[in-house]
Amino acid sequence: GIPIRSTFSRSKVSNWTVAAGVPRAILNQQMQRSFAILLAVSCLLIAAGVIFAWSIGGRLVETIGRLIPVALKLGTGEAIVPGRMGLRETTQVADALRTASEMLQRAQFQAHHDSLTGLANRALLSLMVEKQAVSVMRSHGSFSVLCLDLDGFKRINDTHGHGVGDLLLQEVGRRLSASVRAADIPARLGGDEFVVMLGDSNLKSAKRVAQTVLESLRRPYAIAGHELHVSASIGLASYPESTADHSQI
């Protein structure tokens, strides 16, 4: 009365038959045990996969979240220093954003600065004068502008060549920057024409700065084995002392 699973085999040599039977319950028990083990292993693997996917998803969300302020800085023109992002792909994106930021900053610098001297150009100077005018109108302050050109520069250019002339202009730009405050804006308009915007300055203080600039520019220049001498002519105006319209400065 015990259900069994049986099998038999007949020998071709002896003509004997060998039969074997195993109770069905034993076989089913072994199958159920194997199925249970397989099911448990499968559940563990699925759980491990879910945990791993959750961890990776969390890291992705975190690193992508770090990219958001980096991308916003790119829009404002700020310098980007993202550092490591935790994942190779997001680090590559951050590096690409940093490269784009550097390219934008170079383009902005070139658009607003003189390529030879590195000083502000006419466009940037106009923006800064407009900004300064708005500021002093609110505070009832004043600002001044120095306009200067070099005396004797054409002679040096004709005698020693434009290469030496360019080196001389670069040195003039350095001396000009060193003669004014960090908040002031020295600019080159072109050729040997320079302008300095002096923030929070009236005519009296602007004259003192002009004298300092003249003394600095008159010192000899040692360039390419030559000792060169130039001087400068400076005109100055102050808002609102010289004019009530800052656009006339």
C-alpha cells in the first residue's frame, strides 16, 4: 500500500531482470527540499540585487544632485572646480562642465580685455564707467577718468620696430596698473592711448594720481637691449565736478 517509483533493467546475457523501487514520498521529500533551497537562494539573490540597485540608484541621485550647482555656476560664469563625483560617468560630466567654464571665461576675458597688455578694453571700460556713474549718483559721490597717450612712442616704433613697441606698451600697462589702486580700472583703447577710471575720486585726488602715473611712465625702459625713454600727456575729468552728464566723461 505504499506508492513507489520503480524501474527495471533486463540483462541480455543472463536474461535476468533487476528492478528497484523507491517510495514516492522519499523522492517528493528530496524534490521539495531541493526546490526550497533553490527558492531560498533565488530570494536571496533577488534581495541582494534590489539592495545593490538601491545603492547604485542612491549614488546616482547623490552625484547628479552634485552636478546641479556645478551647472548653475556655468550659467553665471563662475569658475568651476567640481572635484570627484563618486562615479566615473558623473566625474566625466563634471570635467566637461569645468572645461566649458574655462572656455567661457577665456572668451569673456578676450571680449573685455586688450590682447596685448591684458588691460580692460573699450567695451569693459564703458561698462565700468556706466556702473560707477550709477553708484555715485545713488551715493552722491564722485569718480574721475584719466586719459593719456605716450609722447615719443611713434619714434620708438619707427626706430626699433613694432615688436619692441609692443613690449614697451606691455611695460606701460604694468606700470599703469602698479600706479593705481586695485579698485581702479586701467584700460587700453588702442595704439598708445590709455584710460584709467578712478573710483571714489575727485579732481584733486585725480591730479595726485596723474602725477604718480607720469613719474612712473617717465622712468627709463630696458627692453630688448635698448634703454627707451617716453613720457605721457594726461587729461582728466571728474563727475560731477567737470560735468553733470557722466556720458561726457
